[in-house]
Amino acid sequence: MSFTAGTVTEATEDSVTVAIDDDTSIVYKGFTDVYVEANAKVSANALLGKYDGSFTATNVAYVRKRT
């Protein structure tokens, strides 16, 4: 399940990356089945895939230096 709305930037056989904005993405890993494709728009609580057991989500924030 997606924690927040965003755009799928990458979908592999066992992971999905959802961009929340230009600086923040959430990577969901450990799926046994993935239900979305790259470039899909997802809403909060959207079903991204299926887990047989536990899951891992990593929140990555990219900070750009503004000049």
C-alpha cells in the first residue's frame, strides 16, 4: 500500500519507487507480485503489490543546493 500519493518512477519484479515530489521518493521492496508500472499515478493507500510476509519501505530525500 502506498503511504502517500505520487508517481511510480520505477517498478521491478519485487520493488516499486514512488516519487512524492521532485525531492522525495519512497522505495517499497520485497514484493512477491507488483501491480503497478512506471509512470502510473497512485493515490494514498493505493495497492502497489503483494507481500508474502513482512516488507521494507525506505524514505529517500534528495536535497538540492539552491544558488
